[in-house]
Amino acid sequence: MPDLSFAPLLHGDYLAWLLAGLRLSLLLTGLTLLTALPLALGIALLRLSPLRALRTLGQAYVDAVRCVPLLVHMLFWYFGVPELLPDSVKETVYAGQIEVVSAWAALTLYTAAYMSEDIRSGVRAVPAGQLTAAMALGFTPLAAMRLVVLPQALRITLPPLLSQTLNLWKNTSIATVIGTAELMYQAQRVESATFRGFETFALVTVAYLGVSLLLTGLAQWAQARLSPAGARR
């Protein structure tokens, strides 16, 4: 029977590494939400545009992103995109936090593609008469969408958006493949230094599970309290 002990991991450098990884994972989640949500809203509006060219552009973005694994997006932004930059800019980029920036870019584009579909579904769930009535009252189509339709759509969309946030939180673990020092990266570092694989990844599992359960609870609360009755499942 192996000698299992969590004590060596709960103090000193090993605990500091794991906490640093957890902080970076949470930071990546928060930063990605800040950038992915506006992008998702823009893509959703493109897909709802009366202009065919704009609808095609939005559809092309969603298909191009969702049909490629997140791992490939990560590698593309880390290895591919910097090579297109001028040498002077490339040196500056590589001297900075390129791993974090690449992970952030990949997660933003990937998450926005999925969130845009949730927002589009929410807009389509609002009765068409709402837009017609707003325009009859003198609103421009854009103002009617912004002030009348979108607030209702976002209430409907809130639970699935929180579910996408849960997926985003778990997806941050893939950033370890490009050397981003998030939770999984730090866990592998601790395991290599201590040879305590079970204890290390048990702690990491608890961390992922804890945050995931928190987001799941928030989604259930939002669905029960904030969504229209017809949107509840």
C-alpha cells in the first residue's frame, strides 16, 4: 500500500504553485468572459442581420471556429500567429507573457462562437411582435433591438451562458499544452517534484469540482429566479 499524504502539498512552494495556477485559471476565465461576451453579441447580431452578406460572415465565423478543436486554436495562436509578425514585434511578444495572451485569444474566439449561438437563440425566442411594436413607436431597428429585444433575450439566455462559462472554466486546462502556468501546468510541476501523483491530482480535482459546482449552482439560481417561465427547463 503506497504511503499517501497530502501534508507535503499543503504548505511551502508546492501549495504556492497550486494556488498560483488556480489564480491564473480563474483570471483566464474572467478575462475571457469580458472579451468573449461582446464578441458573441456582435456575431449573434451578424447572424440575425437582414443583410445576407453579414449573415454569411457570422455563419462562417461560427462554423470555422466550432469545427476546429480548442487544442488546435491554442497551438495556432501560440506557434502560428506570432510568426506572421515583424521580427521586432515578434521579439517583444516572445519576451512577454505570450503563453497567457495566446490562451486568452484562443479561449475568447472559441467561447464567443458558442455563446453567440445561445444569444441568437435567445433573440429568436423573443416574440417578433416586440420588435414590430417598438418600431411602430418610433424606435429605429437598432434602438429597438438594443432597448427592447436584447434585454429580454439576455434574460432568456442567461442560464445557457452560465453553462458556457462552466465549459470555459474547464477549457482553461487545455492551456497547459502551450506552457501557460495555469492549474494543470502547476499540478504537473508539483507531481514531477514530489512524485505524489494521486495527492496532487486529487487536490486539483477538488479545485475544478468546487468552482464547477459554484458555477452550476449559479446557473440553477439564475434559471429559477431570472429566466422567464417559458425559458425554464
